[in-house]
Amino acid sequence: MFDKADDPARMLDQYLKAINKDLGKVKAEAEAVRAEEQRLQREINECQEEIKKLERYSNKALEAGSEGEARNFLEKKAVWASKLSELQASYQLASAKSEHMKQMLDKLLADISELESIKREGFEN
């Protein structure tokens, strides 16, 4: 493509500028997606801890003979379990998007490396 251009070096420089600009955007987006993935993972961990805590409270309430209180803790646990399911689904989406962004970033970096190699070689091939 560059060999057939009127000024291949200029065209290559312009293309490298454009791809480097895209690289900056992809990096920023990848970082945002990764941060979202990490936030969701923290929320999942917190939710799981809350579920465990409510389970312990429910068991202690049963041991103490307070079935009503135990039922109350189990109801709260069910709400947290529902939230956990939603968080896990969101995490799966964020994780998939994060992987896709990583692949895009790797592709851009490979393209830049290839173009810089062509530029260094001076279009000899």
C-alpha cells in the first residue's frame, strides 16, 4: 500500500500518527473497563461476605431459639444473593469487554511495531 503512494514516507507518518492517537483512546478505554471490572469484583467479594455474615446470624438466631429473627436474616440473605447474581452477570460482561480491549490494544501495538519497522527499513521490500 505504501509503496504505491506518491509519498510513502509521508503517508506512513500520517498513518502512524493516526494509529498512535487511536492507541491513546484504546488505552484509556481499556483502563476504564479494567477499573470497572475491579470495582465489580470488590462488590462481589463484599456481597459474598455479607451473605456469609447473614448466614452466621441466622444460625445463631436459630440456636438461640429465635425463629423469627432467623427468618429475617434469611430474607436479607436472599436479597443479597439476588444482588450477587446481578453483580456476577455484570462482572462477566465487564471481564469479556476487558479481554476484548486487551486484544485490541495488543493488535494496535503490533501494527505500530510493524509500521515502525517498515519506516526504519525505508520501504526496501
